[in-house]
Amino acid sequence: MRLSRVIRPFAVASMALAVSGCIAIDYGITVEEDGSGSVEASLGLDIGVLSAFAGDEIDREEACADFSAEFDQPDGVTSESFDEGDICGLRIRAVWDASDDAESSLAAVLDDDTISLGRTGDGGWRMEFPFGDDLLGDATGGDEGMDEFARLLLGDASFVVRLTLPGSPVDHNADEVSGSTFTWDVDLLDPPETLYAETGPADEASAAGAVVIVLAVIAVVGLVAVFAVTSRRGRSGS
């Protein structure tokens, strides 16, 4: 997979700073039932770790400003700087409108047509995200010497991918699943060939269970109210 226009600036710039876990990349895609969606990414620089590696105190304000200034985002992509605790960096976001062809809409946003996205025959969704080693190759310009150097530096870097699809989980190779959000903690030195996740229609049993719980709560509240009224009448009549 070649790097999308949303994530490419992050990976390229991180080569110079991804020492001893200085860099943390968080990349998320959300798909809605109507075919609309969004892509969000954040790149954080750990000033504390960077200072420890440098062996000297780092000017936090200057380092954060220089770090955020490295990224030129294309049209249609919004960005904002953040500074939280020991981490500072940049968050970016791009969206696409409701569409019957969500895959083409996503490809236009990412400038990457290698990601497969679409509805399944039973009303769920499936996405396949080719990964492989191209992340390092693109970031280092194909220079073999730089590629090996980058592998040494990126050993502790964090690269997390999150995907949220409509429906209930059916099949995936994610490291963690919460609801219909799939999370991969990608090892940049040995990334999987493809990230994939599939959902089916929303779990009707769960929805019915929620309705039963709500009705039960209403019934209990009603019983308590009746008991309270009855008790008051009993006391007033005695």
C-alpha cells in the first residue's frame, strides 16, 4: 500500500524523530450506515522521551511548534495542534458525504485506491486495508540504507489503526474489538499484510435485550410509585 495523502506527512517526518518511542501515530476511519464517513489521525511527540534521548532539556514550546510546522496538509483536510501532558503534536481530519460507493469516496479522501470498502450481501460492511512494508519504503524513499536505519529507530514507535463500521463484528484480524470498533496495534517492523474487518447487521438480540431492560425499569418505577401512593392513603385513613 502506498501512503495516503492524510498519513504520508506523518510517516515521512517521523523518521527523524521516532527514537525510543518518541512518536505515537493514531489513525482512525469511521464509516456510517449511509455511506458517509471520516478519517482522523494524530501524531504525537513525547517531549520527555525526546529530552531523555538527547541528554539535555528540550525547549518544549519550540520543539512542539517546529514539529507541527513540518506538516503541510492538502485541501479538504482540517488540522489542529495539541499539547497535552508530555505529548504535543497535530490532529487532522477529513470527511466524505453519504454515498452508495463509499469505497470511491474513501479513495478520493485518502488519494489511495488500494483500500477495499463496501457492503456485504447480508447488510453488513467489510474493509480490507493492505499494509505490508511499503510504509517504511515510502518514508525512506526506497533507500536500503535508510530503511535499515529506520527499522532500528522505529522499534518502539506506536502506530495504532482504528476502524469503526456499522453493525456487529463478524470477522476480523484486529488486536482488540469494542462494539463495532476494531483496533490494530501495528508493529512497524513486522506489519501484517492486510488489516481486515467485517460486520453483519446490528445485533437484534442485543437491541431487544435493551428494550426489555428499559421496560423492566419502567415497571419497577411504576410499582414503587403505586406502593408510595397506597402507603400514603393508608396512613391518612388511620
